[in-house]
Amino acid sequence: MRKQTVWTVVLCAAAAVAGVVAQEREIIKISKGERAVLAVPDLRGSGEAQQYMGAFNQTLWGDLDAAGLFNLAPKSLYWLQVPQQPRDFRPEQAASASTGNVRPNGGGLQLSDWASPPVSAGYLAFGYSGVEAGQFVLRGWFYNTGRPLGGAQIFGKTYLEPLGEDGARKVAHEFAADILQQFGSPSLWNTKIYFTSERSRGVKEIWGVDADGSNLKQVTFYKSLSIMPAVSPDGARVAFCSFAHGNPAIQVFSLETGRRLPFYNEVSSLTATPEFTPDGKQILFASSVTGWAQIYIANLDGSGMRRVTNSRSIDMEPKVNPKTGTQIVFISDRGGMPQIYRMSAEGTDVQLLTDGTGEAVNPAWDPDGQHIAFAWTRGYAPGHYNVFVMDVATRAYTQLTHDAGRNEHPSWAPDGRHIVFSSNRSGSEQIWTMLADGNQLKQLTTQGINTQPVWSK
Amino acid sequence: MTKPKISALLLSVSLILFAAGCKKKVPPPPPPPPLAATPTPTPPPPKPALQFSAEPGTIERGQSATLRWSVSDATDISIAPGIGTVTARGERQVSPTDTTTYTLTASGPGGSDTATATVNVTAPPPPPPTPTPVPKKTLSELLSTEVQDALFDYDKSDIRDDARATLTHDAEALKSIFTEIPDAVVQIEGNCDERGSAEYNIGLGDRRATAAKDFLVQLGVPADKLKTVSYGKERPVCTDANEECYQKNRHDHFAAAQ
């Protein structure tokens, strides 16, 4: 695999010149050259279902395109005769008994015609919709065009949702999710992004939005400063830092009931930067209970508080490795300016990950537990952050944003292929997503001042 | 000389003197004219007689006094200001807001005359004393006028030389404030400029507030009177992207604790 080759090179180089040579190598394998090519022709519906197929086709294409996993062959190259079901294909072997009939939809094309130029697709999604018992029904298939027709089906499935545009979109999301799953990538449909939003001066609340920018909703209504959201691994709770009672303190909020959950804050000048452990059973945070901000871990209600770091510096933003549940990355200014460090869950074996230059903050784990994204001013003046990704084992890093305002607070999507972050490149701080290679930028919010996004399930 | 000769001399001298005197003699005055024949004079009509008083002569503002008057031998009677024509005898309640001299004017065949009566108006007694007879400054006012912000370098919480001077002054001011307002508690608010991250700045602002508190406690300000809070970069005093504004935001501010 190419990724492994890169790391071998990195390790060799690291031995010689401390990894500097390989720093700008590709960290995440998202390159167009290796992508599968999909043909996704517009599907048609019978009767009443046809009026919703515009929304359906737009959603299906959008989800597959946004995944950043494939190259979608342009629709302009497609054959005019689009198959609606498997029997629309003309079998390769002329000897086949049932080939005498005219194929009204497939146009007598073979599946392999979709693999040939000009379409040149490795995969084909097709199907048709209709109305059955008042439901919007899709029969969808996904074929590998490189195989003989008999063994080409990867899956074929029937989807049902309430009749209407919402139901059609939902079916499209489900069909796209099944296709993505074939490539080992979870769909981001219905995943939520929570963030801090300032929509009246001096008041910050937690808001949520779907990964595609829809369903924007306000979560908290404290009319205070509610900042630094963190979401539990099951997506049911959000912890954040609140100034509602004077000094910054942690509050935990149920996203299911919309109610505040108990959390005991020790008396201290600050309790901030909460983060759930990957098992969802504990919360890490920074507290100044013994002096300056240090990292602590406690139960979900704040009980059983235990100190993790022990330094004469500011230690904040603890993030536990989601794969191992043991490694913690965090920021500390023990060396001067804030930098990113790694340590064991017990606070031992502290190692500097960044190189000590600039200010490195906002670390966030890739779901694979191998990479972190973070914001760094390396090579720029104070305040000019860019999003970087680092392989934690080798400390090789790559810069994802370049010369486009201030870019901070990266957080990985559950698919490990997308990153949400905040940027003021549009003139004000807003929430953006991109692929983990820095491509396919998309702005999710436009109103207010929005920062500190965190991508949830 | 003989006696007749002397007599003759005297006579001649008298004559000469007489003759000289006759030359300047004025004509005798004419006889006085006869007195005109006037009728027997009747006694002239008497001038009006006035009596005019104000009782009481001194009132508080808002109270009233009574004007009384009695006039004889008059046909036109009026009182000014503000009353006008009145009858020969009467009384009238007045409530002037300021000291006023009323003038009674009466005229009749025998002439006219005036009389005055003054109503002195005094201010009402002052309202009962307010709860704070001496206007005291509030804790917030004292802090804003007597205690200055301490400024910091970027990403630092060290007390700079200028902050050292500021805080030394602030220590005395705070001690004086705590003497004046014994139950006062002051909150030291650590703030940062917008360039650092929001998260780290919460920690940095906390350290700035703590640094100032430690310094003040060393100078004898009671520690239990000082609270600290960090606002990070959440409460900027300005939002311009230049060093002047950044410096303003890198500060410890002193406020009344809630």
C-alpha cells in the first residue's frame, strides 16, 4: 500500500534528518489517481414518484461526490439508454436463451459498455422508483462493471420511505450510504456538527447543523458564554464551558432531552476544554483547582476527579486516542509558546509532537487513532493559524490550508476522510468542511460568528 | 463864634444835604389794589383714608396670608399685584410664591393715596435627610477611578515594569477602598488579545489574573478580598487588528465581584 511505503520512507528519513525531509509528504491517502470511477446516471420514477426524482438524483450525486472517495464520471458521457433493472442489460453471451426480446431501457447495451470509453466507469449505480401503498419505493442496484454480468451485482436493495421530497431524499441518502459502505466508508448523512455561535454581541451559544449544512439549530439558550463544545461518542450529550455562573465551568447537556445534566465543578477559577473519553464514561478537562490549568479526568457527573498532568505550566485541550483509549494529546506552554504534546493516560511519558515553533493548538484525533489534525501558526505571524495533519507515530505533518485567513479548530468526521474547521476566509469566522487532504472545501454556515466545530455521529 | 452863627451853618448844611437828597427820590408806591370780592370758602373734601394689612406677615411657601383693608372717602380702590378692583372693605386670601408687597391704591374726590402690605414668603423646611447624607462612591466607581489595569506582553503573564508600578499604586488604592468599604470583594479579570486560541487564552488569562493577585497580596492586600476570573479573549475592549488594540486587550481589569 502506498501509505505504508510513505511511512517507511519517513522512518528512514527520520533516522537521518529527524523527519524534516519527509514533512510535506502525503499524510492521508486521498488522491484522485487511486479513486474508483462511478457512473451514477439519473434514475427515473414511474407515475407519481417521478416528480421527486430531481431531489433524489441531486441528493444521491451530492452524497457520493461529497464523500471524496470516488471520481464520478460526468453525466454528459453516459449512454442515452440507461438500465433501470438488471434484465435491461444484454448478456455478453449471444447463446443466452432469453436475448431475443427488445430491451426497452437498456437499449441492448452490455454492462461492459459502461466500463468502456467514454464512460470508463468501474461501478454503475442504477435502479428505478415508484409508488407502492403510498410509499416512495426505490429498487437500487450497484454493479461492478468489470465483472461478467452474472457476478457483477455488489448489492441490490429495496428502499421505502414516506412519499414526498423528504422521503425521496432520505432514500437517496440511504442508497448512497450503502454504496459508501462497499468502500469501507461510513456515510456522513445525518452526522451532526456542533459549534459555538455568536449571533448577538457578547452572547455565545452552542448550535448544531447537519454535515451537509441542513438542519441548523440552536442547542443552548443561556444568554451567556457557552463555548468549547465536546460531544459524547454516542452523540447523546454535549459538554461545554459556560460562564453563566461567573467563572468558566463545565456543563453537560442532553441532546436527547434538551436538559442540563448534573456535573460537579470543583471550586476553581476555571474549568474548561471538556472532552469525553472514547468509551463515553468519563470526561477530561482542564482545571485550575491546584494553581494554573492542569488536566484532570472525572466521571460524567464530575465526581472522582483525578489529576493527570503535573506541570508548572498551562495544560489544556486533552484528547484521548479513540482507537487505543490510552494515548492523550494535549496542549501545554511548558516550553514557552503552546505546543502539542502526547502522554499516557496516566500522564506519564510526555513527548513534544510539534517542533516548538509558533503556536500549536486544537489537537483532534482522526478516528483511526494514527493522525491528529491541529491548528498551527508555523511559518506565520501570531494569530495566523492553519490546519495541519500529523502522523503521531512519525510526527510527519502536512499543511492543509494555505494563505486563506485564520483556520482553526479542526475536527474529524466519523469517516476519517473529512475535517470540519473554522475559518475567517470568507470575511467572518464560519464553519467549513474539507477533505483531509485540504480539497473539496465547503462552507456550512453564513450567519453570525461561528467557531469551535466538533463533528459528531 | 456865636451861637446863632453855628445854627445858621447847621441849617445850611442840612439844606444842602436835603437838596442833594431830593434829586434821587423814587415816586411813591401806588395804593394797594382793593381785595377781590371772593365767596365765603367751603372746607375742601378729605383725602381717602386707608387701612391695609397682611396677616400673617410671613408665611412658608405654599401657605396663605390674609390681606385686609378698609378704605373711606374713595371711589376707586384696587390692589396690585394680581387682585384688581376691590370694595371699600374686604379681605382676600393670597398665596404668593415669593415675598410680595401688595399696594392698595384708593382715589376719591379728595385725592388718592396708597398703602402697602408685605407678605414675606420663606422656603419650606428641607426634606428629611437622605439615607446617605454624604454622597459616597460605589465600589465600581472607586475601582474605575482609583485602580488601573495592568498590561501584559503577548503570550506572557509576567508582571512588566509598568505593570509593577501600576499594581503598586493599585495596592494602596485597594487597601484604601477596603478600609472604606469593608465588605467589598474585588474580581481581577484576566484578558488576552485575539491572536491566541480561545482555549489557551482561558488558561493564559487565568494566569495573568493570578499573577496580579499574587503581586497585590505580597504588597499587603488581603488575599480573601481578591477573586480571579479569566475571560480569555471573550470580552475584548476593542476589536481592531493592530498592536494598539491588542495591548489594550492584554490586561487585568479590576471589577466589583458579584
